[in-house]
Amino acid sequence: MTRHDTLVRLKPGNPFETVLHLFDGGWIPVRDPWGMCTGKRDGKTISLFCVDKDRVTQEQEVILAACIAGRLEVSTEEVLQEAEKDGITFDSDWVEAMTGEAECYRRTLELADFLEAHPTPDEFAYREFIEQQYCDWIHGDRIPEPMPENYEDVDPRYKSPELEQAYKQREIDRFLQQGGYSVFDVLTGKAMIDALNYLDPDSEYSLVGPDEFLEQE
């Protein structure tokens, strides 16, 4: 089975709000990069995200189940029993942001390709697509290709300001690790200035001393 890598951050007012401190940075591990499961609410079909039970502890799973149980006015045991197949699910409308690595990237592009090939709703085609997702990524052991090394090579459909910033931060971290900088260089800002000049050679960054700063004022 593929090890999943998608994380989501939820909107304020979500049912897990009081327990998000139990998750690193408040990000919840999920199995799929979109709400692939479905449920019913007021007679309408809604899309649901599935918590990735392989990346949460038993304590986290029980606490999430208790939050859902309180909202639905059922027992925690009932929610856990229902979650045995796909894991604990929650409404995709609660998701505010998503991040991930290679699998998240590849599967998101597969969904984009499918939607471009089927611009009008086609239930049969979508069911086949979902079955293939289960075969490849959930029950299977498909290994995704690595994400592009450079942001410029990322598929435009996946690009975002947040991802661009993450790529820049990765480049800065790599530059600093390879630069052999001392703790003093980091504290004074010299290391960061060198990194910025490396990433943006068309600009010229430099440290401003206290006298120069006062002159500018």
C-alpha cells in the first residue's frame, strides 16, 4: 500500500477545532488529495475527506471520532466502527488549505486530467476513475514520481503562491546547509543575505548597519 502524504488545515469553526493542538501545526493527515469519499446530508450527496489512519495515533483517532460522535449525537464506538473501512471522514467544506508531497501532486494532476477529459458530469466514468484510484494508490503499492526539482517545472494547474514560497524556502535551506556558515553568520543575517543574493541575482541585498539605518531615517 502506498504511504500517503497529503495534509489539510481546517477552517475555523470545524468540529475538530478544540483538538487540533494534538496534530503537528494543526495539519490533519488525510488519505486523498480531495474529498474522494461521499456521504449524505439533507438528501444531497457531499464529498468527504478521509483521515489517514496509518498516520494518526490510536489516541488521535479516538479523539477525532469523539468529536464526530458529539456532532452526530451517536457513540464514539459507532463512529469508529463506521470508520473501519475508509477511516474517519469529514466534510470537504471544512478544508481551508491542503499541502502534500509527490503522491498528492500526482493524484491531483490525475484528477485534473480526468475533469478536463470529462467537462460534463459522467457518473460511470467517475466511478471507473475512483476504482482506479483505489487500485493504484490505496490497495495497490504504486510509487509516485518525485515532484519537479524546480518550481518552474511544476504543472501550472498545481502552482500556488504557497507552493512557490515552499520551493524558495527549500532552496534557502539547501544553500545554507551547503554554505558552511557559522552560528554567528546566521545570527547576524549574513547567511540569509548570501542566500537571497544567490536566489535573486538581479537584485543586490546587503546588511544595513545601525549608522546606515539612522541615516535612512
